[in-house]
Amino acid sequence: DNQRLMMVVYEAPKSLKSFLDNFSSLYNFEVGFFTPELDINLFQQVLEVNTGTKLDNAGKVKASRIVLDKNSKAVIEITSIKNVFDSLDKLISSRNYYIDKLATSISISGYVVGFEVSKGCNLKLCNEHMNLILPSLKEALLKQ
């Protein structure tokens, strides 16, 4: 049986892991408990495909794992009034990097939805727009 279910618990209490361990052993379930790490580059691609539009005014990005030389790596946080990715590309050019946090907006069905997402799957946005962003977030997590 290849059925797998994903459960998301917001603001989980510290005792949740031990509860799930006991619950799964009692009912003979296989349960994995972890904090997911979101590939924000993949999430951005999935969101843009699902909505048919590009991100607007990416105002803040935190990038890490930027290799400067064989002895040094860097973390950079950039804030911009235009597109932060233009500034990031100018600064680090062809180096590989990993996005830790992104604050941006996107136009979906006539609404401008501003949000912030982090690699730890923390998502900040208005509750009324949650259903516009969550499907892409779930899809990106499942594709990783």
C-alpha cells in the first residue's frame, strides 16, 4: 500500500512527538515526524505555474550556502524596492545559493497577495489569501 498522508500541525506543542510515537505504536502505524525544509526556488516555480503569473516586487530575500572560496561560505539578506533577485544576481553572479526566506507578492485572480515564506515552511500572509498559496506550497513539498 503506497498511500501516504501528510499532516500539518500549526504551533504544535512540544509533547506532540511523544503523542504521535505512542499513537502510532498503539495502532501499528508507521509515522515519521519531522520539520520539513522547503526548497523556495521550487515553490516559486510551482506557484508561478499554478497561477500563470510571475512573482511581483520580490522585496526581501535571504540567501545562504554561497560559496566564496574553498574556505568560506556566506549568508546574504537583501531588501529592495524593486526586484530583489536582480540585486542578488548582480552581487553573486553565477554562484549557487539556497534561499532561506523570501518576502514577495503575486497577482492571483485580480488580488495582489503579499506573503513571506521561509525554508522551515513558515508562511506569513492574510488568512483570506491562505487558500491561494497553500496548494502550491503543498505541491512543492511533495515534489521535493
